[in-house]
Amino acid sequence: MTNKEYMRIYVFNRNHRLHPNMGYGNDGRREAKLGERNPMWKGDKAGLQAIHTWIIQYKPKPDLCEECHQQPPRDCANISGKYLRDVNDYRWLCRRCHMKSDGRMKNLTHNHPLIS
């Protein structure tokens, strides 16, 4: 058995010990458990952080903000306020446009003594 053939059968784990190569990722086992096929999938009942992470993964990020088209986008903002697992219910905004759309910019300037 050559060294290459041996390494296909065995790989090193974190503790630098040899163990059998189970071939994860090579035969489609990982892909078989992605998304709704995963037994831990919660769908729309997932938490806010999980939904935001999913949206950031599946909604392509444009070069500029979808509202002002001037600044690069920083936030993936929800449109409807329902936080569904729907990429069309989110848009990529710069921080200023995101704060304006949420009403936080108005509160910031209204309550700040030097700005108002």
C-alpha cells in the first residue's frame, strides 16, 4: 500500500491520531442534511439570529445600499417586520438608511442635545 492510498483510508484527527476516513462531504452525506432535510430544522419558528444568518447566506450582497445607492451595505434589514425565512422580505442597507427605516435616526437626533 502506497502512502497516498494509506492517507485516503486514514486521516489525522485534532489529536494527531489516525482514524478511518469516513468521507464526509465526498459522498453527499453533508448535503443530504442541509436545510429542510435536517431533523433540527425549525423553518419560520427559528430565532432572529438564526434567520438573519440564513438570509445573509442566501441573499446576495450588492455593492451599494439598495436605498441610497451611495454607501456599501452593512446591514440586512427586514422589510415587513415579520422575520420570515424569505429573502425577498429583506434588503441590504447602509447603516444610515437602516436607522432611518427603523426610525432610530429620528430618535437619535431628537434626543441628542448637540444635534437638535
